Amino acid sequence: MGTRIVNTHDAKTHLSELIREAEDGGEVIVARNGRPVAKIIPWPPARPARRRGAWAGRVDIALDDLMAPDADIAALFGDATR
């Protein structure tokens, strides 16, 4: 399905048809005096609910590496962090 441009009068007259077109995956641009003012697009599908703990046991973070001071960064600050 492509994009279709209609004027406001046609949009009012054929709204049900334009909605069906959007449901089928098309886009409809509504124009007033040749200038686009609105777009009719399909409603996005609902996202599945997020499940807490879905990544449990899949990710391993070495906290000692994460929290340890970095010698290169310390050198940039003139060893003021030691």
C-alpha cells in the first residue's frame, strides 16, 4: 500500500474507506488547500507486557571491574583521585 493524498471534503465523505485503507497498512494524507494537515495511519500493535527478571541469569556483571579505579582516568586528573 502506498500513500494517498485526499482533500478535507473527500476525507469527510469517504472516512470509512480511508480508515479501512489504513487498517490494511496504507497511509492517507489529508490536505487543506493543497497543504498537508493530517495523516491517517494504522494503529500500532500492542507491545507485549514487560516481564520483570527476564534477563535474570543471562547477564554477568563483574562489579569489581566496574567499580575499580581506572589508571588512565586517574592520570588525566593528575592522580587526584588516589
